[in-house]
Amino acid sequence: MNKIRTITICGPTASGKTYLGVELAKKLNGEIVSADSIQIYKGVDIASAKPDFEEMQGIKHHLIDFVSPEDDYSVAQFVKDASECIDEINKKGKTPIIVGGTGLYIDTLINNIQLLENSFDEKIRDNLNLRLEKEGIEKLYSELQTIDPAAANKIHKNNYVKVLRALEIYYSSGKTLTQQNELSHSQESLYDNIYIGLSVKNREYLYDRINKRVDLMIEDGLVEEAKNFYSKRIGNTSSQAIGYKELKPFLDGLLSIEECVENLKKATRNYAKRQMTWFRRNDKINYFYIDDYVDKNCLVEDVLKFLNEREVIDAKEN
């Protein structure tokens, strides 16, 4: 199989992925495919740190600002859309550069993980949640043990989120979670991909960047953006955007703006921790530590040097 060469830039929020992606795209005649589950939504600009026209520097960005906040957007939809974008970029003789911090999106796309059709059903999910309230987790866990003992053995009986998801998969698709996991790793990747990971040696350095970014977001109008967001009909996925739900107590008159901003900083730091934990599982990621660089242009130079040594830079370079 003739695989498409791709570069994936991943890492936690506030690590500088957007800047690096744009600089590499300028040097390598590339276009960017966003792998961010919140930047897809129209109007969710400040909260998602969506790159503006100036930050894009003329580089085409795909899968940003194209979904209505009232619509939900699945991993399967992302893989379909991202694959089409990568094909389009490659056909133009350009380098597809995937940039983002949503690990599930990146893993599913790059590893060609196969997803069961019809494995998400809102009515079934609501019914399972009602049963959880009425019958308790023990009854549902026992049901999972009968349906899919292999999955049940790997899930703690009190982890109701995973228990309910395993049952939802079975009742909506007719296949067990174990069968899905076997299917998901049955296909070879479509891409000759190289990972560039941005991280830190000292987490406090990243947390300081996050705190400063949140302060700038507030200055840039995040409160007004959140107010506008909640004035409209919103979907389940977009409502999870960090930056809005933390400010809602202020909008509802329950907490001060100072308390909500501190809660937002904490939530963002915790999200960054989860991102770093997720990406650490991937031993194919080549890490560059942003706290090693006073000048971010030196980081760009080192990444380009690395790509050249790995023979990733080819005829597509300007």
C-alpha cells in the first residue's frame, strides 16, 4: 500500500502546537488539518484558542469553525472528514500536517482504528442512565458480566461510565466491546506518519502558560462569548468546552468572576494533565520540550532538523 506521508503535532493545551504547525507548513509547503474537538464549532473562538487570520499566516486550516454548536460531532465523523482533507492536500502535492490535542481523534485517524457502526444511541444511553438510578450499578455490572465477561473483567464494577458504555455498544450494535476492540486494531494505518510531541520537563512552566492564557482570554472577551454561547441551543459535545461551563456560575450570579476564573485555570491545568497522560502511552511520539527553548524559532529549527534527519522533508519542501 502506498501510504500518504503525514506529520502530526500533538501535546497539551498552551504548548505552542498552532505556532509550530504554521511554521512547519510554511517551510514544507503544507496545509493543516486540525485535530481539536472544540475548535470545530462555529463561534467557540476564544474558549478553544482557535487560530485567527493573523495566526494562520496564510496557511490553509481544515476542520476549524465548520460545525454548529447545537450539533454533536463524533470520532467517526472526524476520521471521515480528516481523511478526505488529507487526500485532498496530498493530491495537491502538499504536506498534510495534523495539529491538535484531542488524543482520541489523533489515535483513531492515524492508527486506522475501525469503529462499529451504530454503536452510539442516545435513547439507549438515556435508558441505561435511568436504569442506573433505579437499579444501581451492581445489577448493570452483572448484566455486563453475562454479555461480555472479558470486558467486565477489565472494568471495575464501580466505574459506571465504562459499564454503561460497554452496554450501550452491545445494545446499539449487537456486538460486544471485546469484539469492537478486536475489530478496531485489525487494519493497517493508511499513513506514513511521524509524531512531533510538545511537552515540558517542568509542569509548572506549562501551568504558568495556561494561567496567563486564561487571563488573556478574559481580556479578549471570553465572558461575553460564554454568555452568547448559553443564549443559544447547544449540543452535548460543544457544551463540554472548557471555558464556558466554568464561567456559567458567574453568569447565573452564583460565584464571583474571580472564583470562576480560578476554577477555569484549574480545569485547564487538569485537562493538560490528562492530555499528557494520554500521549505518554504512544511510544512513537518524538518529544521536544518547550521549556528548553527561550526562542520558539529555535524549536522550529530543531524540529526541521529532526525531520530532515529522518528524511521526512522531501520534494514537497519549498
